[in-house]
Amino acid sequence: MRIVKPSWLSHKGEQKDFEVYSCHVSPDGKRLATAGGDGHVRVWSTEAVYNAGDASYTGPRQLCHMSHHLGTIHSVRFSPNGRYLASGADDKIICIYQLESGPPAIAPFGTSGPAPIENWKTYKRLIGHDNDVQDLAWSYDGSILVSVGLDSRVVVWSGHTFERLKVLSLHQSHVKGITFDPANKYFATASDDRSIKIFRFTSPAPNATQHDMVNNFQLETTISAPFKSSPLTTYFRRCSWSPDGNHIAAANAVNGPVSSVAIIERTRWDSDINLVGHEGPTEVCMFSPRLFHTVNPIENGVANARPDVLVTVIASAGQDKTLSIWNTNTSRPVVILQDLAAKSISDLAWAPDGQTLFAASLDGSIVTVQFETGELGWVANLEETDKALSKYGASRKAMGISEDVDGLQLENHSKEGERKGAEERMGELMGGHHPLPKDAAPITNGVKTGTATPTAPPSTNGQADTEPEKEKDQSGGAQDVQEAADKVAQRINVLKSRVTITKDGKKRVAPMLISSSGTGQSSLPQTQLVGSSTSKATQNDTPQTILDLSKPYDGLPEGGLAAMLLGNKRKAVVIEEEDEEHPNKRPATGPIPIQRNGVEGLENATLEPPQHGLVPTPEFLRPAVLNPSIAISQVRLAVPQVRSHILRPLERGILREDTTLEEASKVPENTILEARNPTSIRDPSHIAASKRGTVLWQDYLPRAVLLVTGSRNFWAAACEDGSLYTWTPAGRRLINAMVLESQPVILECRGWWLLCITAAGMCYVWNICTLSSPHPPVSLGPILEIAISSLQPHGAMPAPGVTSAHLNSNGHIIVTLTNGDGYYYSPSLYTWQRLSESWWAVGSQYWNSSDSSVGSLQTTAVGSTTPKDGKSNENIVSAGIIPFLERHTTNEFLLKGRAYTLQRLIKTLLSKDGFETFESSVSIAHLENRIAGALQLRSKEEFRLYLLMYAKRIGAEGHRGKVEELFNSLLGGVLQDEIGEGDEKGQGWNSKESDICGWDRKELLKGVVMILGKYRELQRLTVQYARVLDLTVEDETAGDDAMVVEET
């Protein structure tokens, strides 16, 4: 360790050295800025400080000094990019300095000290405080500057335009410290009201205005436990945030009667750790900007195998004139430097390398402490810091550099296009368009490049006085250009020349903000405040009608069904005396109590105690907002409530159900789609996809997200206003928002197909790959039995509800209902087809969803996505749908006890005359229904299985007509006369194709013939087809045995 205290490193005066209240090191580590009681900001060369003991060093010591404040300067801070330097003083002003490339100006007459080496000019003067400015801090991305002062205010300024974005007046006393979260999510302020307040923020855009920040910079929590009895004698309460984002170090805390530094843990916001050792109150604490290894990661060129942890290092100092250095690995200080100064230590600043510390004192001295490698630890790479911050959502994506020369040229072309666009917009706003000369460099945020130009007077709060530049037209149009420039100048002068009279009677020309004059209008879409032209009271922004959409609204009276039957009127209690004297007097109308439906009718609602402390965000925020007219719609489905967090992982191409982040993250390869809805209905919702904890892409939507889905090919989300959005796997918007007639209820996808069912019962299907739909939107009304049932839940015969909706690989809709029925929509016939129903469950002998021949198929999902034989899956895309639907019917109808009445009815029918063949007919019809469904769905394996079962049953029953028709359908009628029959082009059974449902017709016919060959009453038919197929007796016997084995 080496302590350097140069005699020249101070704010010298004629009589004494002035107090130094603040110091800070530039991001490149080459400059040290100090601020003192002499009203000067001085910029020093850190190289000169490090070489103070070297007599041969001849480099400059003081680079520049600025005296644009009228009082003591309390804080000075470099911006993260080193472009700006901000200072705040007791004259209530904040000055922003900018380093210009031109030669430095000559020192003013009468000032002492060396001539300036660097050209720091005042760029802005910010007015926003009513009392002393105590501390300043920049956000880590430089987007905002926050100032705090003795007026109890926290003022947020834009880091680009330096416009005042927001004023936070939540503290009850002087605010004396400010620090930013390195993950750029929070900032913390420390006040004499003995509290630290944590504010959550989102980095504003460069062109953001005060109106855009209405919902930004919200109070997260208030921490007051460590400061309940802290003294109010400290000049500052400078706090610091650790570089890994885990902790805040707060000065001037107490641990019982002892002064301490409180260590506040992130997220929990409590302080279980206190750094005790200072004999007086602490004024400042500062974390080193780097993480440290406890052991040398590389010894003698070889990686060290000893266990290693990353620690942070913190320095604290205050009124006891002692500097203490701590790290998180030990309970005692690493270094204690007592009596480092003659008075209180007011500020600390670390160099970017994390191993050099500067301390400023009120005795006018500035001390430098340099640590050798290994004394504090071994500095970790910046990647370790980024890794630690990544869990809080921090990113360094904005700090990249160009990949190559081509990339840099492309960036320059892009900026040139932006400059021309901004130039055209500005010209239109100013009354004319005059392009800048091609060789003029773009001016961004006041940065001047090229040759030196006369310096304009400093502006206040972004009120810049600009003079139009005259352009030279080499082609002969100089006169027109001059006239247009005069018009522009005249317009600006009119805008600027607003004369105001101050309190003391003096006239003052008030410059006008560029943004307010209309010349600084942003090209991005901005929200607008709409003022009322009438004098009536402001209306509430909340929706006028919100329905509880967890169940359909059916328009019952206040008391519900009980009130409809019994009435909900209550007799008023009448006092006898009043009744006699005033028989016609009606009771006075008072406030109407809030009532809810109870067991006995209407009951007074009970008051719930207010919640205190941190209120958790509910899983369901509110019902979705609907048009009330949907309550009388012909079809009305319940809309999902707005949830605060929707999370669905994509595991190996299969989208899983909504789960928690811990469960979804157990499989590292999962891609997780998250949607977060705000508590306020006016805030945007946030949707993001992540993998292994890294955000792949994110987007914002104007309305709350109700449902999300996705596959390997795309992501989709449906919103509260009936709009539907799609993204590619990388997050690029695929299709413009598709607007539906009502809110989404079901959102599913499979492959490239997307299905959405709305609250009005309309089913939409799209192919995202071909950007087409296989059929127009179709209503669920027919399958909800609107022909015979009422959709009101309290009706005599309530209609069924939808339990699930799926797509097969061809984009066909499969729907299951609460009554056990399963349906399929045929896009070629434009109608719904019932594939499974309770009728078969109680009447068919083949109803057995656990049958081994069916269960051996792939029935774990609605349709197979993987071909078994390695060939194209075109013919087996829907394998398993019919067993899936029949299992659903069993669960909904049989297992829930709904089949008891129907079973008794069928048993009674079987004993009556004329119903002897009832069970046989229903069983055959059930098999025919299965075959027709498998053919429509092109379910290859199921079609063959059901066809052979059907052939065996009709052979056993001796249905000669059906057997012959089956043979003719399979082979196309080989025995019929060729007289032109069947010339029309048919589909399915009537097709002239050589295969049906992916099977060769002759192969299927061979299997059917071998099954039916055992029935002698049918041999006259079967033998003829056996001869056509060239089947021998041996083949029939072998085939018959084989079929018997297969069916058992």
C-alpha cells in the first residue's frame, strides 16, 4: 500500500486551503475532478498524482478549472461515457460541462493558477432545486442524471437532452445521498428523515419528455430500521451500490449506540449486516467498482486449483477522520487509516481499476491510497461482473464496437440517413427545408466537431439560444437560400422574444424551449394529453363496465336465482308512533349498503382490513374488459381472467402447460415464453422469450395478454382487446396484429398451424407458413346444441361447455365438450362431425378405450408427429385422435356417473319386442363411425384396425350385402359390368386411386378376405375375390391363423 498526498493537490486560496467536498475519477482513469468551497471545479491529471514523488516527471498537473457557480460546490460527477461532467452547488444550480476538442480558452484576467490544458465548457445550467444541491449520480447507461438537495427533492434529468423528467418529493427532510444500481433497475436516496428510499425505473429514451415519465420512477420500498436514532450532524449521507448489484452500503447508520455502515441486501431490502468500527458518524462509503478473487487465479502461469470466491471491497470514512477498507470475506477491516486528515472526510472515489482510492477532506487535502496486487485481492475480469449482474437483467449490449471496416461504413451510412430525415423534419417544423452541406458533421446532443466555433453563452435547462447558419449555394441559388434563412431567423426571433416582467419590475426576455416551440418534436409516436373544452369535472379513466368473466354473465337480478324465485324486496321497519302521526311518510333515503349474494339471499358485504407493507401481486389481476352486449350473444364462452404472469416452456418442440420459472428451468434446453401484465390497465404488457437465463427477445404490447402459445416455428399471444400477435423464434413480428371480433378463449398451435377460439364461439385456423386459412371462421354453435339447448347456465337444459380444443397436423379442429362428445370439423364438407359420443359408450360392445389393440397405438397425444417407419408422416398424422376422444367420453360420461339413467333405459329396451338386434346394430354402427372418422382424419393405423374389426363383425352377423359392398368399395367393383359406372371422380371409398387412407387397396382386401374366408355362408363371395387376388388355400389358412393371432 502506498499513500500519496501532494501539496499541490488542493483548492488553494490566498489565506487558506478551501474545503474539498467532492471528488470523482473519469471512466478512463486519466482525470480526477474535485469540487471545493472556493466555487471551483478542478480537473487533475491522475498520472501526475501517481508520479508526485518523481522529480523527473514534467507532465501537466491541473488540466482545467471552472468557476461557474456562485457558492460552495458539494458534488462533482463524470458521466459513464466520460463525455460530461456535472457539478451541484449551494447556489441551487447544476452545471453540465463538456470537453471540447478545440484549444483551451485563455484564463480570465485576475485568476491565479496555471493555464488550462483541456477545454471544458459549460454546456447546460439546470435549475430545479429550491435549496442547496447536495449530491449527484448518473445512471450506469448515462440515460439519466439524478440530483438531491436540502429542499427534500429528488430531481431526475435526461442524460441526453438534460430536460427535467420528474421531481420526486417523497422524503420529509434533507436528501444527502444518491446511488445507482449497476443493473440499471433501481436507485437509492438517503435523507435526514432517517430513511433510504429505493426507486424502480426504466431507462428513458433519448427523446423522452416529462409527460412520458408519468408512470416511471416509482417508489419500491422505504428502509428506516438502521437509521432510527442516527445523528443529523453529518454533511452528507453518501451511499454506494456494490458492483455485483447485491448490496447497498448506507452511511450514518447506527447499531445500538455505535455508529456503523449498514449493508442492505437487494430484493429483501433488509440490513442484517453492519460494519461497526468508526468512532464517529460516517459521511461516505464507496464500493470498489471491481470484484476481487480471494486467491490468485493464476500462479506461475498455471491456473490455481485452490477454492476461490469473489468478494467486493468497500471503503468508508466520516467525522472520525478515519478511512476503513472492508471486504465481504472477513468480519474485520482489511485496512484502517486513522487521522488521515485533520477534518472530516467528505467524499471517496475509486479509480476504474479498483485498486486506487482518492479521499477528499474538509481540511482541503486530497489523499491517494494505492494498493498493491493481492492486498485487497486479485481483480476479477469484467466478465465476472457482467455474469453477476446478468441475473438482475443487466446487459452490456450498448457498449459494443464495430466488427470491421464494412460494419463501420454501414453504420455511417445509417447515421447519414437518420441525419437527413431529422433535417427534413426540422426544416418542415421551422417553415422550410434547407439541407446542411454534405461536409458538415452531424451535431448530436450539443457535441461540436471539426474546427472551433465561437462559443454561445451557457443555456439554462435546455433553453438554448441558436443562430441559423447561412449556407452557400455554389450553383447560383444563393439569393433564394438567403431569403429562406431570413424567414427562419425571423421565426426563431419571434419565438424567443417573449418579454416577461420580474417581481422587482425588471423586464426579461424569456427564451423558449425548443420542445415547446414545436421545433424539437420527436419523430417517434408520443402520447398526448387531451384537455376538456368544457368546465365539467374530470371523468374517471376507469372503464364504465367491467364484467366478472370467470363465468358467463346471464343477467340475473341482484339476489341471483334465489331472488328470482322469492324476490329480494325488504320491508322497511316502521315505528308505530311515526306511523300513526304520519301515515304517508316514507323512510328517508340513505346510503345504499354494498351487498352480495348469500345463502339467504342478499347479505351485507363484510369489510376487509386494509393490507399493510409489501402487498404481493395477485395471480389474477382482474377480469378482462368486455363489451356488455356479448352477454346476449348466441354463443358465449367464458374469457380467461387477466393474470399477472404467464409462463409456458417449450420442451423439445412441445409446449408445456403454464408452470413456474423454477420448474421450467429444470431442463436447460427449454425455451421459456413469459408474459407479464401490469396492475394498471393503461400500462403496456411485457412479453419475452428466454433460454438458460438469457433473454432471447422481448416485446411490449399495448393491452393485457390473456393467452400465449408457441412451437418450433413461431410464437403467438392473444390480448384482451381481441388482437393476436405472432413472432418468429428470434422475436421478429411475423404478421400484423390480427383483430378478432371478441376476446380469445383458447389459443393452440401445432407445427405451422394456429387455432384461436373467441368468446363469441368463432374458431379461426391459420397456416403461418403459407399465410392462409383452410376455411372461413366457423362457429361452435352447432356442437353446443343451440338448436335444442339454452346457453344460459341456469336454464332447464343447459348446453354443454368446451373442455379442450386441438389441431391435428393437417390443421383440422378437434373439440371435446363437457357432455363427453368429441367433434371434428371437416374443411371439405364445411360441417362439424361427431366422432365420439355417450351413445356408443352405453350401447356398443366395442366401447373399450383400454383395449390392447387400440392402446398399442400412439394415443398419448392428439395426433402423432413422428412417423414410425421413417417415411413421410402424411398418412398417420392423426393417429390416436379417436382413442383420445373415446377416453374423454369415458371420463366425462361414465366415470362421473352420468350414464346410469341411459344404461337403465337401454336395459329396458332390450327386454321389449322389436329391440332384439339393438345391441348388435349399435355395435356395428359404432365401428362404421370409427372407420368413417379414421378415413376423414387420414389415421392410417386406426383405419386398418377398425376395418378388420368391422369385417369380422359383419361376417359373424352374416350381413351379405354389407360384405359385398365392402369388397366392391375396396377394389372398385371388379365384378360389376363395365358400362360406365363410377365415371365421376370420387373421394374416400369412391375414389379410383390405388390406395385408400395410405394403404394399398389390394392389401386391405386381402386381409378382409382372409378374415371372412372362415364363414361358409359368405364363401361364394370371398372365393371370387380370392381368385382375383391369386390367393391359394395354403395362403388362406396361414393368413387366417395370422389374423386370429393378431386380433387376440
